[in-house]
Amino acid sequence: MAEERPLESKEIKQQASENVSRKSQERKEENLREKKREYLLMCPLQQEPNFFDILLK
């Protein structure tokens, strides 16, 4: 029994570190999605020709 416990604690530590890395990966992906969302919201405004610029030309 005493020999199994270190293995169990190693597995628990491994699972915990995997959970932490998975959470940080999810956080990175969510931040990336948020940046894409902001970029896509800003891009159409930048790409459309300015109405007044067209009138002045």
C-alpha cells in the first residue's frame, strides 16, 4: 500500500498540471477569439471608404 501512494500522488500532480495547462490554453484561445472579435468589429469601419472623402474627390 505504501508503494502505491507515491504513484497516486504523482498521478494527481500530473492531472493537476494537465488541468492547469488546459485552463491556460483555454484562456489563451479565448483571448485570441476576443482579439479577433475586436479586430473584425474595427476592420469594416476602417475598410469602408469615407463618404465625405468620396464627395470631396
